[in-house]
Amino acid sequence: MTTGQLAGNIVHFARALRRAGLPVGPAAVVDAIRAVEIAGLKARVDFYWTLHSVFVTRHDHHPIFDQAFRLFWRTRAPFQSETSPEDEDGEDEREEGMPPAARRVAEAMLGATEGAAARRKSEIEIDARLTVSEAEALRRRDFAQMDAAEIARAEREIDSLRLPDDRIPSRRAMAATSGTIDPRRTLRSSLRSGGDMIMLRYRQPRLVQPPIVMLCDISGSMSPYTRILLHFFHALGRQRRVSTFLFGTRLTNVTRQLRHRDVDEALAACSGTVADWSGGTRIASALEDFNRHWSRRVLGQGAIVLLVTDGLERDGIDDLAREMDRLHRSCRRLIWLNPLLGFEGFEAKARGIRAMLPHVDELRSVHSLEAVTDICRALSGDASAVIDPRTWLRAA
């Protein structure tokens, strides 16, 4: 029977997962303890997958659980109190040199830096006159470098974003008090008076907001940005007609799943629908599938396509160029959002990137809140200066 230190540590581990955002309740803790009793402790890998089968219910929870398991069960002494001085000192020593993902999990789940931050604040006096404000620093920080608390704040900022009024004239007309004469309405109104009096009727083009089509890469290289980008897509869907497609090794339409009003329900529905999270990527085959089966359905009324990918494609470069050209000719604007532009040393040397650049209207970054805000302004043309994507080819 699982009692004493192991059961207590499972309870503490469940609390750590709950602080990170995983839906772990008391029933799950009881199930986890019972599952460990049945499975036994013959090997560490068996213990890992036993807890994983109980606590992880969505694909995007796996990286968080994996980092938390390695940090928690490797660093904590058996059944130490979560606020014990020994634990805080040990975590403080390990804080330096952690990779961003591990540090983010440690800060969010294990409270690794709370005590250290409080001590530093009392010992060090900082002159903040020449420093950047916290809000401005958050807007410029890369999503992959944010901890869980900062990601939560970023998601709230994204929820408050408002798209500009970028309506365009459609081919359908609407009644107006002046402008072009509408012969049909004019003749129809004259019939009411028997043709004795003809009152001219006018029309003007109807203004509509163009639909937005999202094509988002969810391969392993894009995994640090996937959740925050899905949150961005969900926020856009509350204001505009948005069609969202995710692709890794295959193309999946998640438009219906993202229509849930609650963002957590929407992301959970996407997680249950998509089968190729954080795997490989086949950009050419995914674009071919979209062009063949979906472009005629969703690219009407001057649609704008936002293609979110790092462009790291190795195979099928000729097919990729052909499908990008077809996609570009099927929409009003094709905007490529590449998180790699957030790095200062970015160069268009990869074969996939060089094949895609000639067929896009704009190339923008999507690595931070500032970049996401600029994308919203770019949808109406009111954004920072656009550099011709082909200049990246000449620079390389």
C-alpha cells in the first residue's frame, strides 16, 4: 500500500501541476495514488507513465508534465515541506543555468524563485530611472522565454486586442441616398405610381470585413509558440470570421473547435482533434491539401491568409514553391508570420524559407506581444514599415 512519504509527495506533485494550470483535482490525486499501488515501483519509467496516464488529459499538457516530473522527483528531498528552507535554498542554487522551459516550469509549479526574488529585493536597491517598465518588457519578450505567470498576462493582453476597421467593398450593392443609379429599384418603385412619377433610387457597394484564414504550423520546432498562438486565433475569432487550420504532418481544420466561447474548452477541443502535435512538418503536402480541398470554400470575399511557420522544410522544395504560388494567387494578401525573425541573426539560408519568400506579400515576426499587436494593425495596412520579403533573398 502506498503510504507515508511517497503518497505525500504525490499530493505535493499534484499541487505543483495545478499551479501550472493542469486540471488536477482531488479525485485525480486519489486515482494516481491508487494507480501507483497497482502498478508498483519496479522502474522509474513505469512510475512516470502511471502518473502521466492520470494527470495528463490533453496533448499540450505533456511538455509541462514532463518538465515538472523531472524537476520535482529529481530535486526534492523525500516529503519535504513546500516552504521548507532547505528546499528553497536548493532550488535557488539550481535557478541559475536552467534552460527557459525548465525555469518556466520551476517558477510556476515549484515556486523556485519566489523566496530568492524576495531576498534579492531586500538586499539590492535598484535604480529604475533608466530601466524599461515591466509592461513594456513583457511586450517585447519572446513567448518561448516567458514563465507561466507572464504567459497568463500575455493571454489577457491578447484578449484585449481589437482589430481595426478594414472593411473593403464587395461585389454586392446596398441602398444609398446618392451615388450610382439603381435601375432595378428605380423601375420597381415607379410601378407603385403607375409610371406617373419616377423617383430615382441609388446604390453603393456594400462594405464587408474580409475573412481571415489561419494556417499554423504545430511541429516540434513551433511548440513553444503553439498555445499562445491558438489563444490569439481564438481572440480573433470573437471579432471576425476566421478559419483556422493546423498542420504538422497533416492538415486539420479546427475552426469549429475554436468557436467555443471559453478559451480553455476551445483549446481542449483542438487538442482532442489534432493527432500530430509537436511532431514533424510537411509544409508542402499540407498546403497542397489546403489548396485542393479548402481554398475555394474559405478564400472568398478578399480573404487574408496568415501563414504561421518557421519554414524549416527539407523535402519537396519544388512542390513547396508551387503550392505557395497557388496559395498566393488565391487570396488577396498572404502574410507570413515567422517567429525566427525575433532573433537578430536571422538569415534566409534554409531552402524552405528561400522557396517561400518570393510568394508572400509580407514577412513579419510573431514571437512577442509587440509583434502580435503589429499584426493586428497590419491587417488594415496601418503598421510599421513593411520590408519587401525578397530583400531577405538578396541579403542571403
